[in-house]
Amino acid sequence: MAALRLGPLLRYVDWDTGGSATIWIEADRPCTARVRCADGSGGTSRTFQIAGHHYALVPVTGLSPGSTTAYEVSLDGILVWPDPGSAFPPSTISTPAVGPTPAPASAPIRTPTSTATSASASTSTSAPVLRVTFGSCRQAAPPADRRGPHGADALDTLAARLAAEPDALRPDVLLLLGDQVYADQLSRATRRWLAGRRDLREAPGAQVADYEEYTRLYYESWLDPEIRWLLSTVPSLHMFDDHDVIDDWNTSAAWLAEMRATPWWSERVLSGLMSYWVYQHLGNLSPAELDADALYAAIRASPDGTEALRAFAAAADADPASTRWSYRRDFGRSRLLMVDTRAARVLAEDGRAMLDPAEFAWLRENALAGQGRYDHLLIGSSLPWLMPPLIHDAEVWNAALCRGERGDRWARVGEDLRRRSDLEHWAAFPSSFAMLSDLIEEVGTGPRAPATVCVLSGDVHHAYVAEPLIPSTARVFQLTCSPVHNSIHTAVKWGFRLGWSRLGRWLGRGFSRHGRTGRPPVSWRRTGGPWFGNQLMTLALSGRSARLRLDQARKGRSGARLVTVLDRELTSAE
């Protein structure tokens, strides 16, 4: 009898017709998975096999727009979800109400110092509301070599609140912006499990080495009862960052050459890409995209899709431009572009780019396509675009050193600093930073501009709001939120605070003078934060209005709770 090993995860929900969704599951053997909803809708799918594991992505059709319906999962006709012993409410699928929405009114061009507010930015009582909750960096448990707990898990705490308050407003989508699993920082339990299957004195030591060990990370993370229920009832969209494979993944050409020279790296990166494709990437795709995906079709048609997926991962690693992990989702009049800032890099020092030319062309095309038909553009980038000014200037300076602007000796110093200090954000790719800045200004300017352009990011283990000083029609924001469940050293906290200070700006100018880099192509200011702790941000988008909330998970005598530390209207004057 087949059993459910992991899931169900509610992944895609259709915002065009409100009639379909996808549910991801892992079973312990080949079987037919069936999802049946209380309203009579549902779907079935046969599992496919990868490395001895069995998965299905079940398309659910016939859903009613604007409804919430409970669902159950059966394998070969045997009910396996909901778990009869669970204390959580039934898992549900909520679909948006669909119908025509009014075209946006044009807004006046806003100068950097303007405080005027367009009347079109006011909230429409009839416009549907899209709630997007996002964050990054979640360790299921603290690693064995780090003392002390991370504190309350923000996703666990969100799940507990939603389960306890059935009428509470739920996110329409959860964006997980990287480091969903940590392949290089393992818990004590996982280290003990690894020690039972291989000698940890041999490389890569107490880090994951192959596909089977990656599956252990997902079990440890997603079998958490709160997380399992939350992901079964709130749609989620994912993008990887470095720890999903290894810290500093693709930080430089020199780093990659050293990694490829080790005997264990090839299996590690292939297993990382294969497991990401199965556990995270597939669910990012719509049913139409899945139907058009030749790899997915080949794997489903094969008794064992391992070699096909392995060949795909090998090609993606050898030639990153051959594969696109980025994707687009439209939610009514809001557009989300989730951008791969890890695998799509160009690493040669004379042509470093965060995105290869084809990837940036994709970003530009999808940001500009249909302008005037969306009110909000969200760019999901695991790495922030706008950083504390001192850190930005340090990364631009470091990039100049590594290019050889100050000679070979400084280039060696720069490479060492780049790895030790994680100097690899958009600023570390100066031409890409300028191109993204220009694109955001182009999208946000003119009569067809959206009301907001928001770059949603994580990675840096604190939260903040920053705004560029550009003469755009749209309000433009860098919204950064992490970690979901992790910690940060006190010295690093003070480093980020210094980075935003006047002293930090002065120090940054010193880096710029030494590296002969000049001033950034755009200026910006911090308008919120920094906040430290386990936290989640939520954007509520309605018509041409946008509201931002930041909730932190805090422990109390009666358990963890979410505390709102910011609740701000983004589309009105400050």
C-alpha cells in the first residue's frame, strides 16, 4: 500500500480563470495520486521516479472562481491526507474571483523630492486584493557547530496563527526567495544520519554529497507539522540561492575553477540542481508550461527519469545559458518576475554579469510587455538590488580590484575578500546593477507606468526598505526581508547599521576613490529599518494601492507570536 512521504504542497493557483491548481506530493512507491475537492473538482496523476523516489504534480481542474474548498489526497484509492491525527484544519484551495478590472488612471511624473500623490493611488473598494508574503533563509534546525537556537520560526508562527484564526487573512501566495534548505550547514540529526551512510572524514564531510542526502534536507524542513500544513494550504513560489547548493555558489570564475577541481563537486552540484527541479522548480510552472516542457514529458513517460534529469542538470551546470530557472506569474493586474541570480551569472572577470545576455533580455521583455495592463511590477531577486551604501561601494571597489584595476597583487587580495565577506550582490556586478537600474526607471516612467515597482529580496539576514532617487512616475522600492528562521552575529548587525550611517557613506567614498570606480549610477535612501529577527514581509496590492507590513516572530510565555513592527502605505506621500 502506497504511503505519503512528503506533501501535499499547494503550488500553482490560476489567476486567469480561477479554475485550476497544482498539488505536489512524494509517495513511497509508484502509484496514482488523486486530489479530490469538497466541491467536486479534482485531478489525478501517475507518479514519476527519480533516484528511487516517487513524485507527482497533480493538476486540479474544475475549481470555482472566488471560492475556498477543502481537499483530500489518496494514493491508489487509499486516503492519505488529511492526516487523521493532525490538529490542523483541513487543507484548502482558495481561488481568486475573476472578472474585468478597471484600467488604471495615469499618474503624474514624480520627482525625487516630490511629495505629491496621484489620486489613482488610492485604494479601490471594488478592486481585488493580492497578498504576497515573502522572505528567505530558513534553517529547519540550527547547525551542529553553532550554539544556541535561532528563535521562533516565522513560518511556523504564521501557520499557528492561521490555524488558530480560521477567519484571519491568508497570503494569496508565499514567495520563498532562497535558502529553503542548507546543504552546507547541517543539523545534528542530519549529521548523525549522514554518519550512518558514509565516512564524514572524507570530503565533502558534514555536507550533503548526493541526491539521496538532499532528500533528507527536504524531509527535515517540510515534515515540520506547521510547515507541512502551511504549504498544503497557501500557494508557494520558490527560487534558489547559494545555500540551496553551497555558500558562495558561483561567486567568481576562480571560485568555480577551484570547486570543479575537487572530486566531490560534480555530484554535489548535479544533485542540487536535480533536487531543486523536483522539489521546487516544477511547482513554479503553470499547467500550460508543464505541458510544453519536453523534459517533464520525457521523465513522466519513462519508468525511471533519473538519467534524463541528470543529463539536464549537467547541461545546465556546463552552460548556464542553456537553462532558464527564472519565471513570470501574473496575478490579475500585478506581475511577478522571479529572477535567477545564481546559476545565470557570467563569471569571467572581463565580462562579469549577474544575468547572462539572454536572461537579461528575458527580464527586460517581460517587464516591458503589456505595460499599462498591470498596476504593480514585482521583481523577485534573492539578492538585494539596493544595499547599505558602504556595502555597495565596497562591492563595486572589490569588483574593480578583482578585474585588475590596481594590479595583480590587489586582484589576489580582492578575490580573498570577495569570498570571505560575501561581496556578490548586484553591486558586485556593476554593469548589471546599472542595467537593472535603467530598466526599473524605464518601466516606472511615463503614462503607462505601474503604480509601484518593487524589488523583493532576502539573503542579508535583516529587513529594510530603500527607495531610489529617480524621476519616475511609479513609486520604486527595494523591499528586503530575511531571515525566516536563522540568526546573525552581533558584529554583523553593527556592520549593517554602519553601512547605512553617514560615517558608512564617508567610508564608502574612500573605497570608491581607491578603486577609481566613481559614484553609483543611482542614489537611494533607506526609508525603513534595519530590523533584525525572524520575520516576514507582506505586500497587499489593490488597484493602484500598495501596503507593506513586516511581522516578526517573537517568543512569549504562551508561545511564539507574530508582532507587526511596520504597517505602511507605499503609494501615498510620506
